[in-house]
Amino acid sequence: MLKKILSVCFLIMLVCCGCGKKDEEPLVNDLNIITNRGELVVGVKTDTYPFGFYDEKGHFAGYDAALARLIARGILGSDKKVKFVPVTAADRMMKLYSGDVDMIIATMSITPKRQEILDFSNSYYTAGQAVLVKKDSPVKTLRDLNGKRAIIVFGSTSERSLRTAVPNVGIVGYKTYTEAFKALKDGKADAIVSDDTILLGLSLKDDSVKLLPKRYSKEPYAVAFRKGAESKDLIKAVNNVIEIETRNGNLKKIQESYGIK
Ligand code: GLU
């Protein structure tokens, strides 16, 4: 008898929770929230030219910001309906999960570890890890950093890969790429290890540094979302925009305008 009562209770619970339905609507749907709000809130970097930075008028600019505007146009019909929130590599996930932003477009690579806690769009760009040194540096490869000091930015993929690839390197961490670059110039370490695109952006107007030619990883950049059913429709919509803007050549044009094609 008790068994019967328990099974009925369990069935009622399933129905109430909607767990019995296959194509269940999530309680929260981020795409609906954004369309009702009429504004897309995106976390972008401000320290990683040419992906996320402030232009001379103080506006958010770069490839990531441009992609955010295209997504706003695709979802809300206007590239003006986007609000940018500055993020860093270290605080971007926190800002996503605290609800400060709807998504992150911030030179963020898809990695298996991150996929455990985040959902990603399809990739919209591929970078590779590289090493930036002072022009007169004897360092020629990543391995040469053994016994030396290297700079990383907290929360970036190089923080992890550097420890694995060069076990005897002294790691010096900074919160932003602006601080990291200043530290290299001030001689606080022998190199910065990060994505080639970011390092190229840092070194563009400075001939006291050089980017070493070898690449040590593939960094597929993608838009990042909170993991779960709430993001499903939003990811579909974003992938749709990425596909359309790839096919019509807009993404390529933006990349070319920033010299990253
Ligand atoms: N793409 C790398 C990452 O996702 C490095 C860029 C960054 O620091 O954001 O960690």
C-alpha cells in the first residue's frame, strides 16, 4: 500500500515539475527576456585591440563589439539596441552568472573545461597562443622560458597551458592586458604568453617588442552563455546570425578592416 502511495506521489511530482514532457519549455528563456527588454547586454573587453577596445571617441569598438551589434540587429532589428559592459578575462564568467550580461563576446576560446560550466555558440574566429618578448630578448620559443618569468592575464587559457608546457617558468599574473604589457616593458618578466591576435594588437605601435613566429595552440573564439535550457533559443539565434554574416561576407570584411583576416 505504502509503495502504491509513494509511486502516485512520484507521478504527481513528475507532472507538476513538467519532467514527463519531452519538449518542455524552460522556465526562463533568455531570448524572450532580451526581446521583451528590447536591448541586448553584452560583456566585451576594453583592453584587447582589435577585438574589444575604446575608440578615440570613447565608444566600444573592435571585432567582438561589431559582432555584438550584428547579433542585436539579427535578434532585435537594430544594431543600436545593444548595451556593452566591460569585462576582463578574470571577471567575465562572474559577470555572466551574476546576470550583469546576457552573453560574453570577449576573445573567449572554447575549451573542454569551460564547456562544463558554459554553453558556446559556433566559433567566429580562430587565434593561437604565442609569445611576445622585448626586441633584444634571447627567448626564441616557449621552452626558452624555462627558469625565466612569463606574464599571463588571470582567467586566460595561457595561465593553464603555460604551467603545463613550461613547468619551471615563474608566472606573473595581471588582471588586464594593459597592465601585462606595461609590466613587460618595465622589465618585470621576460615575455607575455597569450593569443597572437591580442599580442599583435599590443605590439602594433611599439617597435621595442616582437611577436615570436610559433603558435602553440588553437583558440576558437565563440560567444559564451550561461549553461542550460534558458540559453538554448538564444544560442540558436546567435548561431544563425554568425552563419548569415559569415555567408554574406560581413564577418570577413570586419576582420579585414582590423587586419586580422
Ligand atoms: N582566448 C584566450 C581565452 O579565452 C585568451 C584571451 C583572453 O585572455 O581573453 O582565455
